[in-house]
Amino acid sequence: MKILELKELVKTRYLSMYDIVYQNKKGNQKSWMLATRKTAAELHKIFFEKTVDAADAVVVVAFHTASKSLVCIKQFRLPINDYIYELPAGLIDPGETISTTTVRELKEETGLDLDQILQEPYGDKLYLTPGMTDESIALVFCTCSGDVSTDHLEPDEDITPYLVNKEQAKEILASDTKMDVKFYLILSNFINGIYDNFFK
């Protein structure tokens, strides 16, 4: 497979669309659509100069120590026109690190204070839907404290934060409510005790 050209189709503040013109293994020229958060210059370096890029966002797996609960949110998402269970998350802004973004997003979306980022398990660049987008995340495990609050939400965010214990987690998984796949996997592991020795 050989990338021949990147054609910018749509450019917005947070997301752009590109036509990737490529040659397949039989020598045929084809096209593939890409949704990306990167600039044209960044993409050119990644595709043609083999520059290594960093994660676009953080997804926060936060354990509330006092209540022995997992932190989650229920958020209205325009693309599905509905509320969906997720983990707290957000884009890494220019000048930020994974750590500073984690602190900021946890506070904004849940009102909680980060106590400690746990080094393992930890993924600093994991891809979400590589058939459609190059977006990647840092999956950050941490402990936190405080009370949940919606006082720090941005105007376009419709989010309710929750502290979920294992019994409540089982009820959520048994329900027919929409949920993000990352949330589903983390919640399943939480119920099955995978993190019992990790979150203390």
C-alpha cells in the first residue's frame, strides 16, 4: 500500500475531512476517507515524513477512593441524538500534557479533583476507529476525591457525572441504555474485580 496524495475536503475548527489517494497492493489507485483533528502540515509530516504524532485526547478511568466507585458521565452526543454513558474525556489543548489535560477534564466534566495518576495500566496512544479516523487517545487511570458537580461544564456540554459502585455498574450493563465501548469494557472489568488490587 502506498499513499500518493492527501486531498483536503472539509476543514473546521475541531475536525477535517481528507481524501487519501493511495495505490493498493495490486497497483490500483483508490481513495479512502479520513476524519482527523490534525492540520494539513501535521498530516503531511505523518504520512510522507514518517513523523510520530501524539495522542489527540485523554480518556479518564477515575476511581473515587472514598466511595470505592468508578467515575462515569452520561452525556448528550449530537451524532447519535441521545444520551450515552461514557468515561470523562477531552482533547489535549496546545501546550498541555496528558497529565494537565486529565486534571482539567476531570474537574470540568465531574467536579472531582485528581489525586494520583497511576502508571499502570496506562496507554499513551490508543486508536479508536482506525477505519474512519486517525484519532488516538491516552487512556489514563487515576484516583480522585471530592463531590460530583456540574458547575464547571462548558455551554455546549450536557453532562451528568456519576459515582458508580459494582452493584450500580451491573444495573447499567443490564440496561438498554446507550454506552461507549470504552466505558463498557472498563465497567465490565470493574465488576469482575480486574482492578481490585490496582485501585486501593
